[in-house]
Amino acid sequence: MFKIALVVFRECLEISLLLGVILVVTKQIEKSRLYIIAGVMLGVVFASIFAFFTRKLSLSFGGIGDELFDSGIMILITMLISWTIIWMQGYGIKVKQHINDLSVKIHEGNASYFMLVFLVATTILREGAEIIILVYSISSVETISSSIYLQGVIIGATSGFLLGLVIYFGFIKIANQKYIFKISTALLMLIAGGFAASAAGILTSSGLIMFLSDQLWDSSWLVADRSMIGKILHIVTGYIARPNGLQVLAYFTTILLINIVIQIKLRYSKNNLISVQKNESN
């Protein structure tokens, strides 16, 4: 029961922390909560389906199917989180710019909401599939009664989500409302970089990519990956105690590219707003 509870707790904590950051970032978007809930429900359904096919994929690829699936999902989540960050930048400017064009506003809103649902669903998909696979692996090795099995899942899920809620509401209460968006955006950047680094780690450890696969340092003496602090740091900042070169490169390249695209978008949005204001004044 303890192993199952620990696995479910870890994954549910990660889900709640990721959703918490997404909720903070998209707070100003109308009806965003409904679409996030829709994404959660969609992710739960597809997590079960993908967990089944992952086992088939693992057998088909001779044991590397799980690595291919996990790295692919992590790369996809990295791209979607990056898109969410970039989309939110200059959102207020975009609303002002298109305030008189309702059809354009609705069209852009629908497209954005769809991507938000897809982001949440993909996040739930990866973590949910991992819960199912890990719990199934534990139950296949050990003889566990259905009651113990259920208790482990309930205890792990409840404690994981409760701790995530405490962290989320504590963040909202402590942080100045003026800086919540900036702080949560920075956290999302770190999370995106962490997913990219994790994908790189899976690809190098499985032997699919050998480029920059040597370990650069070992900080496990300070904070170990398997410790509670290490797990939380990994979720929030992408912390890895023993990263290789490709992981470090993927981490910082992801953050750098997000910032570059943000600056380009903000400059483009401001220039468009200035042009619109000039046309209206004329």
C-alpha cells in the first residue's frame, strides 16, 4: 500500500502544482476555468487509453517503448507550455487592439481555449498514464488485495492534491497581486525547461541519443533527486542532481527561446497598437 500511495502521491502532487501555475497564469482569461476542467476530464479518459497502448508499444519496440512515449509526451508538453507563456504575453494589448472587432476576438478566443484544453489534457495524460503503469507494475510484482490497492490510491491522491492546493493558495495569498503573473510566468518557463531536460535525459539514458550524454556535476550531496525537496524542486524548477550535457543544453535553450519569442511578440503587439491608435486619431 505504501508504494502505491507514494507513487500516486508524487504524480498527483505534480499534477496539482502544474495546474496551479496554469490557473494563476490564465486567471484573467474569461471562462478559462471551465476549459481547464474540460482538459482535466479529457486527460483522465485518454490517460487510461494511452496507458494500455503504451504497454503494447513497449513490447513492440523491445523495451524502449516507454522511453519513446515519455520523451515524446514531455517534448509535447514543453511545446504547449511554451505556447501558453507566449500566448499570455501582451494579452491585454491584444484585447484593446481588437475590442471593436468582436468576430476576430471570438475566433482567437476559441483557438486559444482549445490549446488550453489540449495543454491540460496532455499534462493529465502523461501523469495519469504514468500512475496507471507504475501502480500496475507494483501490483503485478506483489500480491495486493483490492482493498489495500484502493486505500493506497485514495491516500496518495488525496494527500498529493491537498498539498498541491496548500501550495497553490499559499502562493496566491503571499504573493503580491501585481507580481503574480510575472512570478507564475517565470515558474512556467522553468517547468517547460524541466520537461525538456527530462526528455533529453530519457533519450540519452536509453541510448537513443548519445550526444552530450556525459554527466556534468553531482549535487545530490546537497539535494537528492529522490528526497521530498528534490522532487518539489524538480517539478517547479526542473532541478536534476546529476544532469548530463544534453539536459543542461535543453533546459537553458528552451528558456532562452521562450524569452526571445516573447520579446518579438511584445514588440510586434506594441507596434500594431501604435499603428491602430494613429489610424484612429487620423
